Amino acid sequence: MLLTAAVGLAVSMYILALSVSPNESPLTVLAQLLTGGFSANLAILIPLSTLLFLFTLLASVVGIIYFLVLPEMKNYVSETGSGKDAASAVLRTLKPEERKVVGVLDAHGGTYLQKYITKEAGLSRLKTHRVAASLSERGIVLAEKRGNTNEVSLVKWFHDGMHQ
């Protein structure tokens, strides 16, 4: 991560130096930066390059947190096992529309047709489809095509965890 940020800093300094002095050779500008430091007309590059370096570092940290620290729901449940704790942890992460869909599914034994979920949850067809797709990607529901609609089912570990 630090190496990527340092390379980003070097590239940004090089590009900014070329934009300030375009009539010099790129290799000359790079050699001047590496050996002699910044000339007086390039002094603005120091704060700009530092700022770009910090933004690159921040973006790298956010990326690492997103991809490594925050696990997917499927992985979280497979590691912690099924049960009430896992289901309650997942329920806390759901958006209001997702809770509506899960509530309708739970009220009907865990399986229901998507077109009826739309009516009972008070959502549009498109919103219901998107919510069901999002829940399916996270491993909370299974959606199977049934004619012109989908049959949406809560996964077993989640449904069982809600009723323990």
C-alpha cells in the first residue's frame, strides 16, 4: 500500500513538473527532481504532491478496510455458524426495504412469490426485484424463476435463526 502511494506521489510530481515546464525534456525534469530537488518555479508542487500522496494513502486504507476487514455475510455466517446470533446480526444490517421483504417472507413460512411480496411490502416491482437481488447476493435469500415471477426463499440458517 505504501509502495503504491509512493509511486503515485512520484508520478504525480513528474506529471505536475511537466505541466509547469512543458518545453523541457521529460528526462531532464525527472533528473532535476531526483538530484537537485525542486526549482523555484516548481515550489507549488510540494504541497500538491503531498496532498495527492495523502489522498492516495487514504484511498488505499479505505480499500483495504472494505475488502479485507468487512466480511461478506456468507463468510461471516459460515465462520460463526448458524443460529439466533447470526440471524440477529444480519437483521441489524438490513435496510428498511430489506426488512420489509424479510418480514413478508417470514410471515409466509420463509417462501413466497415475488409478485405477492411486492404487494404486501408496499414496494414497486423494480424495488422489490432489486432488494431480492441484493439479499440473494448476500446469501440471505434464494430466488428461483417461477413463470413470470421469482420464488423467493429465506435460506435455512437465517430462517431457523429467526425462530430459535
